[in-house]
Amino acid sequence: MNYSKIKSVLALLAISSTLLISCNKTEESSVVSDAPVETTVEKTTVVDPAKQDTINITLNGNDKMQYDLSEIDVYEGQTVVLTLNHTGTMPMASMGHNFVLLKKGTDLDKFEAEAAKAQKDGYIPADTSEIIAHTKLIGGGESDTITFQAPEKGTYDFLCSFPGHYSMMKGKFNVK
């Protein structure tokens, strides 16, 4: 590069820098003040889950026979709105899922054996005396929402009653 080109480039850089600096300056920025700066702080209210009348729960089941939650926590007497989503693509006949909340002390193996006989009823046994709440049986891409009152304090079992699923698709429903 020759000397005149270098001078031109340097001159352009000097002009550009001056323009940038002058564009960023304002009258306000040159004024110094000792006045306190006011800032707005938004208040967030933390709601105690125990004081909520209703709790919304989303539970997802997939084609690998898995729920995305193994524990669900609620409070005694709360209205529970539970949505079960089948995030897979397989049809109900081969990979149907549901959510069944059982009463304390229910024998899971015995319940599953009875449920397996109830295909026409979505694998919900005719005797529902051990069931607190349940969704319908759904296939890939489907959802079902149920609403029920949380039972008394304690730990309850939930499961998918489709034959063979409960060994992997189960969890604890903790009522505080």
C-alpha cells in the first residue's frame, strides 16, 4: 500500500470514530446529578401451594412405556385437575395409556390382573372400589383431563392399567 492510501484510510477512521463518539453523547449524559436514581422493582407474590384450591398437573406418557413423573405432590382437599398426554404415536390398541389413582393398600399385582381382563372397559376393572380416580385409555397424540378431590394425607399409588405397563408406568401420589 502506498503512503497516500494509508493516509486516506487513517483519515476515514478518524472521521468515523469522531462521528460515532458524537452520536452517542447527549446533553443528559454530560449532566452530573447527586439526585437519587429511582428504580422500579416489581413485587412477586409467592403463593403457598397448600393454600391453592386447585392444582393443575400434566402427566405425559410415551411409546417407551414411561410417565414423565414418578411422584406427584398435592395437598389434602385440593381440587386436582390432571391432564394425561400420550406423547407417542402408537395407537391405543398396542400402546394405550391411562392414569389410575388407587386407594391406600391396594395390591398392585392383583389390581393389574383384574384390569387386564377388562379390555372392553379401557382396562378399568368392573369393581372400581379400589380406584380414587382414572382417565380414559388414550392412544398416541391424544389427551384426557380429569378433575377430582385430593384424598386424605398419605401416599397413594398411581399406574397405567394397560396390560404389562404398570411395571414401568407407576408412581407415588403424595398428599400432604
